[in-house]
Amino acid sequence: MDTKTLFSGMALAFGAYAAFAISDAFSKLLDGSLDPFEVAFFGGVFGCLILPFIRKRHESYLDIVRPKFRGMWLLRAMCVFVATAASVEAFMLLSMPEALSITFLMPLFVTILSVILLKEKVTIWAWLAVALGFAGVLIVLRPGMRPLNLGHLCAFLAACANAGSVIAYRLASKETVRLSLFGSSLMGVLVGNGLLMIAHAKWPAHPKIWIFLFGYGFLTALGQLCMMLATARAPANRVALPQYSQMAWGVALSYLVFKQPIDRWTFIGIAVLTASGLLNWIRQRIRYEKMAMKERLERRKARKIAHRILKGTKKSALSMR
């Protein structure tokens, strides 16, 4: 992989995490204006604007609801619906750094589910990284030292649901139609939140609310598009590294937009979370380099064997003469 392609992949990943953080800020700005389910629903509506940029020429828009693996499509749709609704409520009730800290528990749940459902082998270093991340979340929350509320529960639920969607995505990894992959996320949000918002739905009357809804929905979908493009250009371990830039965005937006500075213990917890992410990235980088080195050695060995065979063939041809 050339440096230019790798750099473009990481740049897209940084852009994706920035889009996610700013979209979370828009959802928080809607606190008290609309029901969380309605916010999530309109987010899905504006997210449809990304569809033309995802669709390939040979794909039909019907592929959104016509997947090859229907079971995994439904599971992912359900998980994304729960994650979206829960995260909107969490960001409305909590400060951005606090909500992000809890949602960063997702790697822990992904690791556990990958062992149970995918039968993947997880090294001691991976468990150490997720344990360090869990410790960082505990430092931020400090359970027993201060009351926890519905926002904390929703953030925890969002982390669990996001982990489920990752596992569903891996199980349906043979799904080749991008519209089907993206469509599961979109339809889950539209149908699930659309049904639950009926009892408390009200038409947004102020133009400012429409701007916030557009910002939330469009930037969320844009972030997903950037992530799809990033994973096509760079290895997963490189794409995952900029994830913690989302926390930096969260801290900055919390202070500048919502006037919510972080306290000392929250800062320490965020630092521990970031350290866990760096440990995980270093672990994956070492593993990736070992695999690359093993592949280079195998290629070199194959070339030597081929050279010996060719040399032997030439000697045999000369001796026959």
C-alpha cells in the first residue's frame, strides 16, 4: 500500500470521527425541543441524502431492502436503531465527554462477543487494552461517589448495540452491495424510531430546529460514508487510531458550545481511555508488521525455489545437448 493511499484513508477516518462528534453536538442542541425518537427519525431522513454517493452504477435503490443475508441485515438494523435512539438520549442528558467515555466501552463488548460468537482468538494484550479502557470509564463515572441517571444507562445501551452491529457486520462480511450494508443502518433508524415517536411527535416549527436536525442526520451519514471509504484505503488498525480524536472534539465542543468544562477526574479517565486505545493500536500495528514480514519472507523463499527450479531446468537442458 503506497503512502498517499494510506494518508488519504487516515484523513478520511479523521473526517469521519469529526463528523460524528459534531453530529452528536447537534443532537444535544435539540434537547428539550423534540422527543429523542423524533430526532433520531429525522436524522435518518436527512441521512438519505448520502445514498446517491454510496450507490454504484450497477446497484438498484431496492438493494437497500434486498440483502443477500436477511438475518444479519435485520440484526444490524435493530442494533443501529437501538444505538441511535439511546445515544441521542444520552447526549441530551450528559456532557459530551461523559457520554463519549461510556460509548467507548464498545471495543470491550466487541471483544467479548467476537470470542463467544465468532470464536476469534484474543490475546492477553487485547484483554489488557479493553480492561484499561473499562478502568478509564469507571474513573469518569465514579459509581458510588455520585448518582447515575438515565443518560448513563442510555450511553451504556448504545455501546452494547453498536458492538452488536459490528458483529452483525462481520457475520455478513460477504455482502458485496454497499447499499444493502448502509441500508440496514438507515431502515432500522427510520422504522424503529418512526414507530416510537408517534405518541409524542410534533412538527418542528422553528427554522433553527430544522438546521440542527439536518446537521445531525447529514453529518452522521457523512461520517459513515467517510468510514466506508477509509476502510477501503487503509488497514483497520490505521483507521481505528483516529477514533480518539472524537473525544478531543467532544471536549472542545462541550467547553465552547455548551460551556461545560471537564473536571480533574474526568480528564484522568479520558487520558486512561486514550492510553487503552493507543495500546490496542500498537498491538495491532505489531501484529500487522509481523504478518507483512512473514508474507515477505514467504515470497522471498518462493522466488528462491523458483530460481533453483529454473536453474536446474537449464542445467538439465544443457546436459541433454
